[in-house]
Amino acid sequence: MTPASTHLNAVRRRTDLSQAADEVTDLLVVGGGITGVGVALDAASRGLSVTLIEAHDLAFGTSRWSSKLVHGGLRYLATGDIATARESAHERHLLMTVIAPHLIRPLGQVLPFAPGVSMKQRLAGAVGMGAGDLLRMRAHTPRSVLPAPKGVTASTARRLVPTLAPRGLRGGMLSFDGQLVDDARLVVTVARTAAGLGARILTRVRALDVRADGASVEDSLTGERLELRARSVVNATGVWAGSLDASLTVRPSRGTHIVLDAADLGHPTAALTIPHPGSISRYVFALPQQHGRVFVGLTDEDAPGPVPDVPEPTEAEISFLLDSVNRVVDAPIRRDQVLGAFAGLRPLVDSGADATADISRQHLVATSDAGFVNVLGGKLTTYRRMAEDAVDHAVDVRGLRAGPSKTSTLRLVDDAPAGTASALAAVSDAQVAFAVRAEGALTVDDVLDRRTRIGLVPADRERCAPGVAQLVQQTLAALD
């Protein structure tokens, strides 16, 4: 696999779309989030011919709105979901040691023993972190990758998170988890790796009707309608899955984050972990990011009704996140210090639970009445296993000739220019050009919102948009 073969751009898109319309592909994947691109990579690595279609851009939906953690499932331990916790720890191990060590770093997380954290929460946190370390050992993740949890003094806790309130602080617990450079970048990197193995990755192609043997689609750029034929089809559209299969009962859950200037929290070098009032299994995290930002999240709220393209945080959720942080810091963060906010919808399978927080994060793979395969639920950390299960099912149901999954040992492509991940303050000509030439970006929104994440802060977006738009057009013209 050469670097050039992984490049996604407008020219390759036109060629691949034309070829896809003339051939019968082994597997047609609908949806360009982390699950869809994971399915495409898994199938392509087995030697199957693959076409993926996405109505918008890669990582347009839920996959770009996460906490950007590759986590070992501490929360699932607290709720007794041992299987999900074990699976999370195993997949985290693969991601951090084999698949994408260039996209993930260890992140310290401080649970402060502060007046706003009860004794029960302190004990539950300490026990949970210890149990999480057992899962780390079971997954064979070395301590050089993820150090063991330990108790820390009040001075150490404040060194890691300088704005922790000193009054009543009795130290805390420090544990470690994996942090993605960026979740949208993971999606694009998986897609490019799949493209390097021959998969056709087609954005701005909307599925109008999906069947067991293909789909009727529309090219959103030209308005042309096409028939794509396939031996098997996988619906990986997340919260939109029910629009393709009415028998699916999807219960979206909204998770909201706010964006702060890292200076407002004293430029923390570890995440701040704050239990929800009265809970031993739900937390708010203040997560340091690149380029002087901190993301605070997240919520877990029912989101019934039509699924929007871009979910909007509510003021109540923003206030809750601010209140959570302000319980343990010395200088309260004001509403006018919030630089931006974003929300994503988790594609949960409705189990009838009273609250979305109580719904299992285990994924569902099943054949629809129409004969195509649905893959739904799960979470970002376990995307690879979800994809493997979906391809296994499609191979079995449709009688495809393919070997076992190879993605547990397949490293993702690594040739992005330095600084591409989350340039929030400025973006270079080289970064924009690479996004358009190699990462499938077709518009200024693709670059600002999903290749560099500048758009997470509206003021940064407004400042950078004119220059980026000009660079995008120049690079597209040069490609032609």
C-alpha cells in the first residue's frame, strides 16, 4: 500500500463513482461515520470489493462529536456491564499498541477528593480505577502505554489541574486512559486505509432506497441518480438507520460538550473527572486538547423526534456542565467564557429503559426484513469489533467468499502533515492542500469542521473561513 493509493479527492471520487455504477461490488456500505468506514476497511482487508457511500462528508454525524477518548470502559464496570468493559479494554489495547498509536496518547485523569465529591464516590472511583487496571492487564496493555492508577496528594492534583479549589481538597486518584488526537481524523484515516486496499469511498452520494442487492442513490453534486449493485449491503448510518429500515427502534441520546480556553483552568495537563451529583457511574470530564482548548462534557439526554443533521446543545446542558466544573474549581467559569459548544446523538438501540444512560452500549448486528445487514449501537472505542461482526454476518448471510478479519493487526495509514489534527487558531496552506488532495475534503466546511476542527469555536471559524475557502478552490482547480 503506497501513500498515493490512500489519497481521497474529487478526481478519484468521480472515477470511483463511475466504476461503481458499472460493476457489482461484493459489499456496499451506507454511512461514512466510524462504523461505516470500519466496515469498509474490514471487508477490503479480506479481499472483498467494497463501495462506501455517504450522504454528506466523512465523520459528518455522531463520530465527530465524541469526547475523543479511547476508553477502557470504567463506567461500564460501575454499572455491572462487564462484557462491554472487557471489550472496550481489549479494543483500546489494539488501537493504542497496533492500529493507531500515532493518533492516540495516554491521558491522565484526576478524580479530586474535594468537598463536592462524596466519600461513596471517592471509594467507588478508586475501586473502579483498580478494576479498570485489571482489565488493562487482561488486555495485555503494558504500563509503558497506560500507567497504573495511583493516589495523589492535594499538591500533585493541583499541579495537574491548577484551578482545583484548595479548600477541603484531600488529594485524589490519578488514572490513565487513551485520548484521540481527534475523532474525525480517526474516521478519515480509517477511510483512507480502506481506500489503500481498493475500497471506493464516495461522499455526497445519498442512498434513496436500500435493498439486499444494492441501492438507488443520488450524486448530491450533480443531481444524477444511479443504481449501485452489490452482493451484500450494510446499513451503518447510525442515528439515521431507522430511515432505511423502519423496523429498527433507534433511541438517540444527546451528548453535549462545551469548549473553554485552557487558561481558564490553569492549562491543565490531566483531565478533571467530576462525578454527577449522587452517581457512582456517570461523570463530567474537563479534557485538555491541543492548541489551548479544554472540552467539558458530557450529557446523556433523550433526544426524541426528527434527527437533525447537526444537533444543537441546549442552554440547560451548558449550564449543567459549567455547574459541574464549578463545584470543584477555585474560580468559577462564567457562561461568557464558553468559546463554543457541540452536541452529538448516540445511536442507541431502544431497550425500554427509563433513561438513555441506562441503555447498554453493546452493538447490534442483524439482517433486516429487506435482506441487508444493520449494524447499530456500540461506541467509538469498539468500532473495529462492530465492523468485524457486521462483515462476518454479511459474509455468512450472503455467502461471500472471504477469510477472517485482519484489522486487529492492520496499522492505519500515517502520512498526514504535522499540525493537521486540531489547528484551532490558524491553518497552513499545506494543511488545507493535504485535506483536499488526500483526505477527501471538497468544501471549506469539510476543512474547517471535519479536517482541522477550527469550526468548534465560531470566532476562529469566522476568522479563518475566507482564506481557507480560497485555498480549497485553488487546490481543487489544480487537481483538475
